[in-house]
Amino acid sequence: ERYLVKTQAEYFAAAEAVKAGDSIVLADGVWDDFEIVLSAKGTVNAPIHLTAQTPGAVKITGQSNLRIGGEFIVVKGLVFTDGFSPTGEVISFRRSKTDLANNSRVTEIVIDGFSKPDRYETDYWVGMYGKNNRFDHSFLAGKTNKGVTFAVRLDSPESQENGHRIDHNYFGHRPVLGSNGGETLRVGTSKYSMFNSNTVIANNYFERTDGEVEIISIKAGANIVRGNVFDASRGALTLRHGDGNIIERNVFFGRGKDHTGGIRVINGDQTVRDNYMEGLRGNGFSSALTVMNGVPNSPVNRYVQVSNARIDRNTILDSRRITLGAGADEERSAPPVDSTFSRNLLSSSGAGTFIEVDADISGIEFSDNRLLSGKVHSALAALMPVNTELARADNGLLYPVDPELFDVGVPRDLDPVSREATGPAWYPKPDGQTAFGSGKVIAVAPGEGTIEAALKRATSGDTLHLAAGDYIVNKTIFLDFPLTISGANGAVVNFARPSLFEMAEGGSLRLHNLTISGRDAPDNVGNSVVRTTSSPIRGNFVIELDQVAVTDLTVNRNFDVIVIGKSAFADAVTIKNSAFNDVTGVVVKANAETEDYGQYGIEYTTITGSAFSNIGKSIANIYRGGRDESTFGPHFTLSSSSLSGVGGKDAPALVLHGAQITEIDQNSIAASGPIKIVHTVGAPSTVISNNVLDSADGIVVEELNYSGDPRAVMRGNIIPKGAKQ
Amino acid sequence: ERYLVKTQAEYFAAAEAVKAGDSIVLADGVWDDFEIVLSAKGTVNAPIHLTAQTPGAVKITGQSNLRIGGEFIVVKGLVFTDGFSPTGEVISFRRSKTDLANNSRVTEIVIDGFSKPDRYETDYWVGMYGKNNRFDHSFLAGKTNKGVTFAVRLDSPESQENGHRIDHNYFGHRPVLGSNGGETLRVGTSKYSMFNSNTVIANNYFERTDGEVEIISIKAGANIVRGNVFDASRGALTLRHGDGNIIERNVFFGRGKDHTGGIRVINGDQTVRDNYMEGLRGNGFSSALTVMNGVPNSPVNRYVQVSNARIDRNTILDSRRITLGAGADEERSAPPVDSTFSRNLLSSSGAGTFIEVDADISGIEFSDNRLLSGKVHSALAALMPVNTELARADNGLLYPVDPELFDVGVPRDLDPVSREATGPAWYPKPDGQTAFGSGKVIAVAPGEGTIEAALKRATSGDTLHLAAGDYIVNKTIFLDFPLTISGANGAVVNFARPSLFEMAEGGSLRLHNLTISGRDAPDNVGNSVVRTTSSPIRGNFVIELDQVAVTDLTVNRNFDVIVIGKSAFADAVTIKNSAFNDVTGVVVKANAETEDYGQYGIEYTTITGSAFSNIGKSIANIYRGGRDESTFGPHFTLSSSSLSGVGGKDAPALVLHGAQITEIDQNSIAASGPIKIVHTVGAPSTVISNNVLDSADGIVVEELNYSGDPRAVMRGNIIPKGAKQ
Ligand SMILES: [Ca+2]
Ligand SMILES: [Ca+2]
């Protein structure tokens, strides 16, 4: 029977009635707050279908989700958008703890931005339970909250050795989360990692899946990851737990983007063959290839020693790093054993070390590899260099033209899945975001209220151009689209509310060639020029100040320039060629995530060519607490800038707590508090170079969880005699 | 002409056209997002009217406000509700910085709950500028965000010596703000306090205006505050700055409520006569009567010495405290001079000191006062005791029956304004809130999803009654109404999300006779049983646990029981007769307001008759940072409870930072971390009594801004030898 249903009541009546071979068809339209449950028994020849009347024309919105139980069910063609799941999953292959789905298929599903409002509230978009299920040709993009996008669960025997297939899906943009929990796909958990999963992950396209350090996290045995493409995606495919996985014929295009990684090998019996990497810029645990050191007799949640790894016929070109014996330390003292590394084709992206060796690698047998370029560790001095041209083949991949190298690197028949072949054909894949300045220009005249009036006409990407003169803004400008405000010389903006701008969902801000004065702000503690709204913001945003003068932020204490509040995340805060005078607070304040859960507020903070004078607190206060190692950031750069009268004896001129990558170069710092840098976890990279300071205690670097000397690189700084360096 | 307008466009056309004698009438209905501007010139005989078609039937909602400029304008009958102002004021007696209103009247206006969503975002509901304006017969209740409800501004000569009248208004419930900025009415600011305001504040009714320590803050000279009633309102009428104010014939009914104060006198030439106080429980700066010590040659924002104060014929009955020379310290060393205190009638509420003298009071001449009861400081031993019956007169006030005392205390003709005579007659004044258990009882059977299903039928005040058995809850319960969940013996609630309950706007929660287990919660850092939603919550709420057992909160780190997040405020969190076992986090966590702006999360935290064992962090962590002294709380009580294995060496069993009133009595504390109490500002009252501890370092009291010994009262505690006491 075919049930065409138009209401939730009709749906639930049909769901009660369906028998093998029946179909339920959801009528085209918007289904709001719809918690779909389908538990029924189809048969191999007569499955039960739940479909859209027209694929793509059935929108499930609001607080909605889908749970299926029973067997031989096929769900097809639904679009989840404009909402989020009220439970822990959007699509669940179980109705309840005891009613799992088996032999079922979910196909041509869209989950688009269906994220919980609070980025730190965890859920899965797909939870796969049971056995012999398939999830394919679906579109999953825009997950902004914590929790892996797609989880294969092995938490009961009924879900182990499951034979699931996950194929031809489009995993689209997953923005940087700024916390652990940003993985795109995970199989198993450490608790069940001794079990085999037997899951096949094939021919999926991962595009800009940048959530955290792991794109795919394999935590169970006997999986096959084959034929997937990773395009401009930060992080790595990680064989975190479980043995006997096969990783083959995958393609990684880093496209020169920061932190693009490849494959990380841990545990026994892993096969990594015929994979292609190009343009990767990751290092450390996110190298193009990382082979970890293990922990002797490792507990289940630590690092099992690599043994019997087969790493063969991979092509790694124009990439920054390969790391062997990675993470070697007192605890991780067991190097790889009984392993091979053969017929790989290798070339580096630059001048730094290309192949790093951090432990004894005598347990890896190297044979027939070819090195096109790159510095290698002395332990690998015998690696065979080769000089051959590369040519791009029809499959889009580079191969050596030298016929002798025919069987080095990936095979010629590698055929990466195309972006078009993934996801449902009827749902368009997104391009990039609206850029600043892509819209119209609105001319604004000086006066009280003229900016607010102009904003009523502005839309995404527009620019307000302010004529010279004085402006008074009586409202906080609520920014939910990308906006540029640019001034003629002599444009001065005054504001009468505690904040001039409030960043909200969808907002980004670029200010150019303006003066902003806090003269008219109310006598209130904690004013600011730009802040985030006090509700959580799902999407990441950008703030840019270029040639901006900020003055007179003095009416009360803690008058800041830019404040990133809780549950908000900026991809970048960039300040260049700007000047800040007379500020009682902090210039860039991103220390709201105080719980030490490894969360933070800004991925890249960049200050360059700017001058700071008479600043009450710091020019920046960036806090990323806790010991979690799942994030690449925060990054911080301060260069070619001058600080005078910033902070004081008990007020550091700059506070970086838990920044991962820091560069402080060519600044002059006078009559100011110290620069205070605290290293918390991981292997932070801090370079402080070519600065001129007037204080002997100008720079303080502290290690919280590392017992050696502080690991900052200090060079070329001019500091008065007696300075701590 | 009479313009009846139905749309905003029609309104603005009319506002453009109006001439003296014209009226604009807003059609009945809802006007959403309406920023009303009216600047026009009426005359004394032909004013311009802006009115409602039917008073009370014109609702201004959304992001709306009203600005008037010009002169002889009358605005009448509008209701502002379901929204908030997009600017710094809801009603402004100026159109712009240069276009002020004069000789204008705003009458029979309602502003009901028209508060900004974030409680810490500041605004005024009424900003009065210009001269000779009147605001009367209006209703202002439910302001939940920061910023004085009604501000008379003196920030330019055009607004000084203004002759404004503010009369017959109903100032209704202003909940405890938990921060500075909760005043109900303010005249002037310290910056302009040398100017006279000449404002009359008469016959207004203040009911439960509990925002902070000041109800009315007078910060300018020559005002008259006459005939107002303060009913069950925390805080005091404060003559903070400015000379020559007259405070007369006001009535204060404390009704025995905490922190109900009277009048605080600072500066020169103040008259405080014929005021009636009864049932006040404030002390310190919120005594029934407080006469401050001043700072010699005080800067404008500190305390000018009291001189020539006339404090005569006031009645102060059944009240806790009168304080003379209050705040005397090294800085405030100038005692009151040239002042009189005569014919006052005085009686105390209890056994403590009634009249406290903290400085030399030889500058106050005492004459013909009568003391009915109460302990007085020895400097006032000569105060004349008297023994007379009191009888309540027709005006509702108590008078001595002894005819000899006819001219002691307030005159017989004092006629307090009635609640009914204030506000617009057509708008009802609210009663109390829905109480727990006032609604229906819904029976719930054990199982997965049964609680969620029952909640769909629950409304304000209802009770879910759980039969014995196991429950699984798969959603976070979003609480936007008061709810009780009560169990039969043996009811066990498990939950599968990071939180079981999320407090939201309008929610309060009472749990009774239940077990709550975290066994099924996800493996996620920072889970909790009850948390506040991550958006700000306007309204204050209550959480009660009575006979609740909480267990198995162990799946990950920082699994807390109750977490109060940012921009949320609980009037009370009460835990009694409950048990907490195996918790990795904190039981009551209210340390989210980290900016040190004097903000905090819970007014009264009370734990009694409860047992705590194996708690990873503290039983409570309450943080109220900063040096602001505008709040009465936080209050904290721990009594008749046992702690075993709570916290540890580096994890205090209890953290109180900036609590104002603390009582820790009759507890046993073993194998636990220390109790850590930090005093920040003011005169915190900390009493630690009759506890049994097993650790010598069990209690640590620290002073942050006070140089003497820690001010905790410690008595009757049994602590091992060598303990710090
Ligand atoms: Ca992770
Ligand atoms: Ca105050």
C-alpha cells in the first residue's frame, strides 16, 4: 500500500499500519517540529519505504529528528533544515535502546545547518546502530555545534561486526569548532575498540571539514576506508583505536591550507596503501603521514604500539611533513615494529624538515621509496632521491613521467570520486560565503541617527561609506550579515550605547579608515566597541579593522574594543594599520570560556602595523584552558606594532593562555606591563623575535604542564640588561 | 485637528503636521517595532495630545520607544509591553541631544516587563530632561535588566532647576538584579550634584522594588520627596549627593522582609521629617534611618559630611536598626554636625542593637525623642524611654495612645497614598507569582519517554507525580514555567542528554522525593542535572530539591548538579534532606560571572539536612567578584549537613567568593578539601559555628580588600588540634 500523508497525525497512523512492501510518502511542504519514528519489519524483497513526494521538496524543520527500528526500511529524499534535533541525534538507526534498525538504508537525505543553537551543546547528526545498514548519497554540511557529525556506534553486541556501508555522501563545510568534538566521522569509541566494526566508508567527499584535528576517527577494528576525497580539510584521518583497518585509494587535496593533514597510524595491522596526498600543510600529529609511538601495554584509551603496519604505494607531494615515531616521550616509548614503508613517492612543500623522525624506526622496513625533494631526518638518509618531472593525469593526480617509477606511488587507475557523484543530485552544493564589499555602496552623511537609517537599507556584503564629519549612533548595531563601514578621511563615529556593534548569527564586520570615539557612551562598566550578542552564535565570523583609530574609551572601567563572549567563535580577528588611544579595558578580549574544557573564542588573532597607547589592560587577552589537544588554535600574531603605556605592573600588556601558535615579531614595547604567555598543552609554537623592549621583565613565558624549560623561541630581541630571556 | 492614525506611516505624517491644539490618536491595536517620535510646539492653552483611541487598548510591542521634544505636549494611555527599547530609554523627554521637551506631561502610561533580554544590558525606562515636565499616574513594573527605572537627568543647564513633578505612579516589582544598577528612581548623577534639581516626587507607590540597595537615589539638590509609600521594598531612599532636599510624609512598610530600609542621609541641609517606618529589617547602610559619616573635603563622587540635618517627628517602629555615623573609617572621618534629631518615636524589632552609633555624634542635638523598646548604644543612653500602647489609626499607621505623646512621631494627618490611587485606573496591578503545586497533578508511569510525554500536558504550577520505577529521559527538559516533579518511593530518573533540565524564561523547578542518576548521560565534559539556558534569562527563578538523591554523575569530568550560567539569576536555590553521591563536578555552581563587575548568580543558596559523599569538586562554588557595594547578596547557608570525600587537597569542599551573608552551622565535614571563604567588599557577615571537622586546615577565610584580621565569627567548632581558627 502507498500512504500519502499530509499531517503528522496521518503519518503516525500510517507508521502504525505499514506492512512489508508498503510505502509512506510525505507530502511536499514544510513539516515543522516533526519527530519521525518508524519501526517496522520489511523483508529483503519487500522493504518498507519512507520517502518524499518529491525528493528535496519535503522540508523537516524546527525541533525534529528521525528514528528507525526494525528491518528492511528505506528512507529517502528528506531535507532537514532550519532547526535542530531535540534529542542527541538527528537521524538514529534505532528507535530506542532495544529496538535497533538492521538491513536498512537511508539515502538521499539532506542535513543542512541543522545545528543546536549553542555550539558547545553536543549531538550527532547521524547515529548508526544495528547491522548491515547503509547511509549513502546524502548531504551533511554546516554542523556548527559540538559532537561528531556521523557516529557509528558499537555499544552493544547487536551493533558490532556490523557490515555497514557509508558511501557517496557529501560531507560539506564543518567550520572550526574551537573545542574537542568537531570530528566529521567516527567509528566506535575507545571503550569498544577491541571489537571489529567491519564498516566500509567509501567514495565520500569531505570538503572543508575543518572541525578539529580529526576528520575521521577510527576507534574499532577491521574497517575499510576507500576511495574518499578530502578537499581543503583541516585535520587527519586517524586510526585512533582498533586493529586491522584498511585505508586505501583515498585522495587528500590540501590546497596549501593550514593544518591540512593526511593519515595518522596507531595500533596493529593497519594497511595504508594507494593513497594520494597533495598540498598538505599539517605537521605534528596532522602530518601527511604520521606514524605514532605507542605506550607499552597501553590502556584502552591511550596509544597502542604500531605493529605490522603496511604503508605502501602512497603518493605524498608538495606536503609539509611526514612524522615517524610521533609523540615519543616517556610514556609513549614503544616505537613502530614489524612494519613496512615501501614504494611511496614523496616530495616536500618547502625548506623545513620534510620527514621527521622522533623515535627509533628500525622496526620499519623501508624499500623502493622515492624522494623528489625535501629535507629528511638523518635516520632516513638512505631514502632514494629521484629527479623526475611530474605530469597531471586525466584523473587529476600527479604521476612521475619517468616510466621506471610506474609502480612507485599510487596506481594509475586510482579514480577519485567526483564532488558531483556524492550527495543527492537534486541538492546544490554551496560555494563560499559572501565576502566583504561584494554588495552595493551606501553613502552616509554625518549626523545623529544617519548610520542607523542607512543600515535599514543594507544587506549582505554591502558597504556604508561615511562622508567626513561627526556621527552619533544611538542604538547598538545588531550585525547579522557581513558589513563593511568605510570612511572618508575625517569620519568620526560616536556611540551612545554600551556597545556600538553586536555580532550575531550571520554577521561579520570590516571597518576601514574611520575614527571611533567612546565619548558619548554611557557611564557603565564593561562597555565595548564590538561585542558578541549574549545568546550563542552558531556560525563563525570575522572582524577586521584596517586604518581605524579608536579613542576615548574612558567613561568607566573595562571599556574594551572587541569582546568575544561565550559560545561565539571568530575565525579571525584582524587589526592592521590602526591606532588605539585612551582605552580603560582590553583591545581584543577573548577570555570568556573559563571552564577549562579546551574551548576558546578566536582562531586567528592578527595585529600588525598598529599603535597602542594608554591602554588600561591588555592589547589582547586570549584564553584557551584545559588539557584537551583537539584544536589547532588559537593562533596569535603581533607584528610591526608599537605599545606605549599598555597595562602596568600588575596588568600584562598581552595575555596568551593556551595559544598554540604565537608569533611576536618586530614590535616596540615601552612603559607597559609584561607580555605573559602561558603554555598549557601539546607542543605550542611560540616565536618572539626582533622586538625592542624597555623592561627587563618584558616577556614572561610559563609552562603549565611541561616540566622542561619554557619552549618559546626567543631571538633578536633588544631588551635592557638584566632582562629575563 | 484630531488625527486618528492606523499605521506608522499615518502617524509620522500626522506628527509632521500637528499644530498647537491638535491631537494624534493611535488606533486601538498592537503597534509593533514602533519608534514614536513627537517634536512639536503646543501652547499652555492649546497643548498637543498624543493619546490612545481607548486607554489601555493601544499596545506598543517589539523594539519600540517614545521620544518627545518641543513643548506643551501631552502623551496619554499607551501600554509598552512584550518588547524592549532599541535605544537607551523607553520614554525620553528629548528627541535628540538638542531638542528637549519642556512643559510637557506623560500620563497614564504602562511600561510592563519591557526589559532588555540581557539583564546586564543597561537602559532607563524613563529619561526625564528639560524643564517643568510631569510624569504621573503611570505603571512601571517588571524591569529585570540593569539601569535605573526612572532617571531625572541634569546633564545640561536646560535640564537643571527643572521643576519636574513625578507623582501618583505605581512602581511595581523590580526583582533583585544581582548587580549595581537596580535603582528604581534616580535624580541627577555625582557629576552634576552641585546643581539643584527642584524636582518633586510625590504620592508614588513603590511595591517590591527590590533591585538593589538604593530604591531612590537623590544625586542633586533641592528636591522634595513627599507622601510616597514603600511597600515590602528592599533597600533605602538615599540622599547620595546634593544638598537641601526635603523628605517628608513618606511611609515605609517593611513587612518583616530582609533588607527593607528607610532613609539614608548624606550631605548638607537635608530635612527628614514626618516619615513613618514599620517592620523594616535592613541594617548597615539600609537601616530604617542611616546618618553617614563623611569624607573631609570630599570629592564629588564620595561622601559629603552631614551638616544641618533636620531629622524630626519620624516614627520608626518594629525595625531592626538605626545607624548614626555609619561608614566611619579612616577615609570617612567627618561626623555629622549642626544637626537635630527630635521628637522621633522609636521601637525595635528584636534583641540586637537597635540604635548603633559608629562615630562621634556630638554634632547631633537630640531632643524629645521617645524610645519604646530596643537596645541603644551607650552614647545615646539618655534617650528617653517610654511605655505606651500603640493603636492603629484609620490611616493604617500606629500612634501612641498616650495623649502626652501627641506631637512625637508622625502627625495624625499623614495620609499615605493608596495603591489604587497610583498608576492608570484601567491597568490591573499584579499579585504574586504562580506557586509550585498550584496546578494539576499528572500521574506518570515508568519507561522511556514517559516524562517528556507528560510534560506536553503540563502548564504553570503543575506537578508530575512519578510512580515507582525507572525512567529514561532522552531530551533536555526546557522549563519555561514553574514545575514540580514528585516521586513515589523508588522513582528513579535517568537522562541521556548532557542536562536533564534547562531553566529558561519563566521557569522554576521543584524536585521532591526522587532519585536522579547520571548513568545514561553522554560521555561529555560538563554535563549537569540542571542548568540555565545559554541565552540570557530576564526573570529570576527558584530551584528546590527536597528529599532528592543524586547519583552516578561520573561519566566524564565536571558533571555538576546545578549550574547557573551567565546572565541568569536565581532568587533561591534550596536543597534540603537530600543526598549526593559520586559526582565529578560541583553540586551548586554559580561562578559564571567572572568579570568582577559585582554580578552573581544566586541570591539565597540554602543547603540543609543533606549528605554529600564522593564529590569531585565543591558542594557549592559561588562567585561574586568586584568591589561594587550595591547588592545585599549573595547569601549562603549550610546547616545540619554532612560532607565526606568532597573535593580534596587542591579542591575546596566549598568556595564562597564575595558572599555577603554566610552561615555555616552544625555540619560534619570529613576527608574533604577545605572550606574556602573570600571576603571582597563591604561588611560581610560570616558565622561558622558548631561544626565538626577532621582537618586542621578545614576552614580558610581570606580578606581581599580589608587589612584587619579575617572578619568571620567562629564559635563552637570542633576541629583537630593545630587547626587554624
Ligand atoms: Ca577529538
Ligand atoms: Ca547603585
